[in-house]
Amino acid sequence: MQPIHSILILFVALLHYYFMILEMFYWTKPKGLKTFGLTKEKANDSKVLAANQGLYNGFLATGLVWSVVDVNYGKELALFFLFCISIAGLYGAYSTNKIKLFYIQSVPAMIAIVLLLFI
């Protein structure tokens, strides 16, 4: 992989580690409430689901880090995890009617996919 690929992949991984932290540790805190537009009651009712979702984001991010260090199948691993992230962002935007989610989650992954495939 070229350095630009690794940089963009690690950027996407950092985003997903950030999402993991927000969902697992700040969901019911002021930062999480503001970020996700939740009331305290709704956040408390959904905190277990959010923590589970955060864990998945952490797994996706770790897969991207793995793809950068794997010298044999790095590109293939990166494409797999980037496609997973892109699809998750598309579904999240569709299911929540929040197009912002698409731009924050899917677009960086899609840019990385294009660069990996064509540059």
C-alpha cells in the first residue's frame, strides 16, 4: 500500500475509535447527549445498545489498523472493513433519516476505497 492509503485508512480508524469512545463511555454524559441529540432518559434507556454499537465500531477500527500492518493481505483487509463501514453508514443514515451520518461515516471510507482501487 502507498503511504497515502495508510494515512487515510488510519484516519478512518481513528474516527471509529472516537465513535467507540462516544458510544461506550460518553453516551449518557453531556458530550454524548449533545453529539447524538438525546435526552437523558432516552440515553439511559439505550445505553446498553449504544455500548454494543461502540464495541462494533472498535472492531472495525482495529480491522483497519490490522490492514495497514499486514504485508500480505493489507489491501484486501482494508477494502473489506471499508466496505463494511460504508454500508453501515448508508444504513445508519437511511434508518435514522440523518444524512449527516452518511457524510461523517461513509464518505471517508468511500474515499479510501476509491484511492485503494484506483491509485
